[in-house]
Amino acid sequence: MGFRFKGILIGLCAVFFLTMVNGCLSYRILREAKGNPVALRMEALRVGSTTMGEALAIYGAPSRIAELKGRDLLVYERSVFSQNSIAFGIPITDFAGSSISFSGYTNLTRYDTLVLVFTTDGILEDSVFEQGSALPYLETLFKEEAKRKPLPDHKAVDVLGKRTIPPVNSGE
Amino acid sequence: MRKSIAVFIGMIVCWTVTGCTVIGKTKEYQPFDASKIDALSPGKTVAADVTRLFGAPTEMVKLSNGNAYIYRRAVTKGTALWLVLLTMGNYDTQYDQVALFFDKDNVLTHFGVSLNAEQTAYGLPF
């Protein structure tokens, strides 16, 4: 008899707990990929000889086309947006006046990008490729960007580091 | 007692898998006919022929030595799954694109085609 009562009690507690938790605690995972896959076939590209027609035959139509100071750019891009969010709340507004709630989220967008730069004559001049989607989620999200060290005495140093350039208002 | 635990576990399992699934498809329609690409002939086809074949372009870009017309349409497939504590969503968008390049005399010099819209897929976010 005692065992049966204990079982019913556990069951009632479980139902109560799940009813409380249902809708008050949630975890959401969202992924949004946009764009055609970008894969670099580097062996097919030769700076100085590959033409725009050859590049288009290999990679297809680009996501964006732009003109930049006399050069033509073909941009192939795919973005992958990832979101993880958690929300927790206890609805006690009816008897406490306000509710307890907590939520947090992380958003990360990574890009696969291939940029091909062509001369006016349509010859490949430069190419840049970045495969952001291969980067690890957590490491990328929480990695601190390297902080740039301030130059000593606010003086700029030239490329070779041999000569210091005085600040604008130094009077030197 | 063993029976109560079994009932309790059964209830938790039922509760956890209770939910719903939604799948959806979105199309950004552009009525160009990809089968007409074979009619393009670099060095001969002019911009007017292209607009006659494919209609108005989605985008026109001024380039250093001419212009480019872009025709684009997209297909997005979304999948969402709601469980009691866990929600998962996945959206995938891919494009059918045709980029055509013209010289200063509006003659087609070269073009690129990517037909990926049909490769859009439903799925989970991992």
C-alpha cells in the first residue's frame, strides 16, 4: 500500500514538474545557409593567364559582380548563420507581481568567400579565398581578437622600422 | 514500484517526443528559361537578344570595359522541429544564376551559369 502511494506521489510530482517546465525552459538551435557552395579549385587558376571566361566556366555565375578602380571583381559567397539560445522562466506573475526569467543566445555568421580580380582585359590579377564555414563554432565565437599594440609615444613607425614619423601636432 | 518507474519513464519519453514539425519552401521567382542558354553565342549575341530571351535582368552592373547582366532566382527550404525543451530550425537557400558580360558595344563576351536551386535540401541544423 505504501509503495503504491509513493509511486502515485512520484508520478504526480513528475507531472507537476514537467507541466511547470514545459514552455518555461527551452533551447533553440538555428542554422541558416545562404548561397551556392563555394569551393576553391586553385590548380585551375593562374594569375596572369586565366581569363574571366575560363573562371566563369569553372566556378559558374558569381554571387556579386563589381567594378573597383578599373578592375572587375567576381565574388562567390555563401554565408552560414548559426544561433544557439536558451531561455528559462518561472511564471509567478499572478502571485508575485513579476516573473523570473533568464535567457541567453549566441549568434555566429561564417562566410565562404572567393574573390577573383580581373584586369580591364579580363585577365586574372589576384584571387582571395576564405573558408569560414570550416572554422570551429565555439572557438570562433569566443576567440578574442588580437589587440593592436599602441605605438610607443603615439609615434608611427615606417615599414622598415628605421625612422619614426612624428605625430601631427608635435611641432617637430 | 518498478511499474511506477516504468510509467514515469514512459511519460517522460512521451512528453519529450511530443512536438511538431514544419517544413516549408520559399521561391524567389524569376522567369528566365535556363534551357535557352544554348542560344547564347559570345561574339555574336547582343544585349537586346539576351533581354528578348530571358526578360529583364535582376541586376545590371557597370564594369570597367562594359556591363554585366545578372539573372537570379532562389529556392529556400526550411525545416523546423519543436520538442518540449528543444527547438531546431534549418534554412537552406541556393540560387539559379546566369551572369552575362557585354563589351562597350553591348556584344556578349562571356557568361557563367550556376544552377543550384534544385540542390536546396531539408534537414536538421547539424
